[in-house]
Amino acid sequence: MYAAVNSLGVSGLNGYPVAVETDISGGLPAFAVVGLPDSAVRECGERVRSAIKNLRYPWPSSHVTVNLAPADVRKTGPLYDLPVFIGLLAAQGQLPAPAPHQAFLGELGLDGALRPIAGALPMALAAAKAGVRELFLPAENAAEAAVAEGLTVYPARTARQVVEHLSGAAPLSPATAQGYDADGVWTGPDFADVRGQEEARRALEVAAAGGHNLLMVGPPGTGKSMLAKRLPGILPPLSYAESLETTAVYSVAGLVPGGTGLLRQRPFRSPHHSVSATAMAGGGSQPRPGEVSLAHNGVLFLDELPEFSRETLEVLRQPLEDGQITVSRVHGSATYPCRFMLVAAMNPCPCGYHGCPGQECRCTPSAIARYRQRISGPLLDRIDLHVEARPVEYEALAAETGGEPSEAIRRRVAEARALQQDRYKGAGVRCNAQLPSGLLRRFCPLAPAAETMLRAAFDRMGYSARAYDRILRVARTVADLNGREVIDAAALMEALQYRQLDREG
């Protein structure tokens, strides 16, 4: 007795079809899974056996072999429980053989309940491309899977519901795709709550307008974390493509809330400084997205930057340049997108009060130098803006009204991003921060006074080639916010002011 059931797998962010073949033959009772399964897949026999018996279906008293094809690709996770369950019943003639255009995914509880799985969205997209027209999976994953066009998604809470649908006894109702939210209304904290910090607020606006990385330096209690948490609220709403990419990453990581379709808010990730390099980059025995990928199309905030290990910080260098990261392990490799804005905060010295009026710094010059040297020069070169967060004066804190609301700043940022999208149309560039070095001279024309100023600053400060390029990109963004196509001296001067650590060095 033989039955074949369609299922799917996921590698990185790419789904692929998997054929679950079930053969019941003579011999002593046994259950074997072949096709390069991991331990979670091999254990499916016990889960499926208990589910079949508890749902009052017959369990074959013969030798059962389950093959997961293609056999040269490693299969991971408990998502093959449901197709194995359906294959066993079909091989025994308990229900009609599933059609070639039907596919099944889901983890089984011992009572036959279906539990959510990771990677439903990438696998649903792959199913639609492979010609699958009907997909059966746990109800919690239905909303994200329904995003795939041309695919009818049937949500089920138990395996019995799937069996009754296939036998025609009780058809399931298909899931309805949730609409894409083009407005992306921000529901998080607002910039109107921030008192003072005009320079830091302006730097955050420039960073948001151009997609630049930002480092805030200041004593404790000046609001660095408060400012960073409000940055996603002034970024433009996620486009449909960005929302699809972001949701796919979170789906693979198993972090999409049940009943949620496409994610509507830009991610904000803030890992603790004890995070390991593996957790930052991604990995594990089976490659999984790390913090840099979970921040894709959003913000990665690193508070107390010098407290992160050197190994963890150096992991950021390649993702910041390439916008993607490849995680290689014994069982395979996976490439994940990681185009994020890096926002970091640090104290000026170990005690935190170097240069702070009204507070005495207890650190020696050598201690301050060692503290700053925890951040490598190549990493600092990849951070476009260095800005000082100063203590807020009493008058600003006691004011009845706060600062400008996020919505007003977001409109200016959206206008600047619209200029950039129009300027770089066809060049594969989304914002100024992604502008390749070869296109800088073409898209960053300098006024004569600005050219003279930049030459003098370069000779005096000894900027690296990477820092020189980033100054031009930031100046391009400032000019966009000012509504100017040519970078004038004022825009360049503001961009140079955002290289604080270079000046102090």
C-alpha cells in the first residue's frame, strides 16, 4: 500500500516542494523515516501514532516507511507530521488520495491538534510557484500563508478537520487574505514626548531621510534610548515588497504572531550587550535569522555600544556593507537579508560624565582611550553620523509642550525619500545611504564653496576613503531635506558636524 502527499520545506528564506511518500509493507511492525531527516522529523512517528489512535483511526500493524524527497536535502522541524498523518490514512484507504494540487503542513499534538509552524509564508509562496492550489496548515499560520497569490489556504485546528474536508464530510472554509496597509500608521512612542535635544532630533531626522547609521554619545539620562525608540515612527511606511521580505524573515524565525498577515510596522531590535556573535549574525545547528536579519527594513539599536564584545561588533561590518549575510553550518548554509539602520548609543567615558557640565569625571585619559578603542575604526567608518546628546536643561523639561510630533517629521522624511526614489530610478538604489561610490560624483554635485570646504576638511582630519564617501551621502540627504539639488556649503558643513568622533580623534 502506497500514498504520496505534497508538502514543503524551507532553506533560508526560500521554500521548496517536498514529496512525502508512505509505503506500508509486510513484515514486523516498525516505523522508519528516510530522506535526511533531523531528530524532530524522525520523532514524528510517535506523534502521528498517538494522534491516529486518539482520533480513533487505525494504525497499521505492518512495516511503515516514509520517504521525504528530495532525499539529498536535510529536512528539519515537526512540520511534516500532518502530511505523514494524511499519507498513512490514504495508504490504508481510510480517505481518498490527496490531489496533486494539494499540499499539507503542520505539527501534530498527541491528541491530533494542529500546532503552528515556522516558515509558513516562504513555503506558501513556493507552493504557489510550484503549481499547488490548495494548502492545508494550522489555523494560526493561515493569515500569513494567505498572502501568497493564487493559493487557497485552508486553516485547520485538528487533523480530524482536514480528514473530514478531504472525505467531503465537513468542508473547511478558506482563509481570507488581509489587506496590505499602505499608510502604515505608527502606533509606537512619539517624538512629541521628547524635551530638548534639538541637535540629536535633527540628526535622527537626517538619518531617517537617508537611511544612515547613527551613533549618539552622551552621559547617562540624556534620552539616547528614548530617542532611538522613536526612530521607526519617522521612517516611511513599509512598502509591499519590504513588508513581504520582513514578514518572511519573521516567519522563518517563528516570530509572526498568530492570525497576523503581513507585518505593518518597521522592526526595532534592541539586543542586550551580552548577545553572542552567533545570535547577532544568525546560526545555530540549523541556520536561523539573527538580530541583524530580524532588523531588516527597520532599526537595530545597540545601547552601551562599547560593552558589546569585540567579536559581536565585528560581525556587523559585512552586513552593513552588503545588506545580506550568509550563515554557514555543517548541515547547510542560508542567506538572509539584513538591510537595516544601525543606531548605537554610548557614554563618553567609563563613568559616563566626561565633558558633562556639573558632573566630575573620575576617569583617567588612558581609561577613556581604552574605552573608546573597544569600537574599531572600521566599524566607526561605517557609521555615518556621530552626534552628541547633551544633558537637557530644566526649562525644557518643565515646558508644558513637548517637541515636534513624529507625524510632522515623518512627512518631511517621506518627501526626501520620494526625491531619492525619483533620482535613483533604475539604479537599484532605495536611499542615499545605499548610493554606490561609483555614482557619488554623478548624484552628489558640490557647489564651489562646498568643494573647497570638503578639501580642507579632508586634508586636516585625514578621513578615510569610506568616511569621505559617507560625508558626501549625508550631505546629499541634508540637501534633499532642504529642497536643493546641488550640495551647498551649509549642507556640507552640517554633514561634517556629524563626524564628532573623527574631530575628537
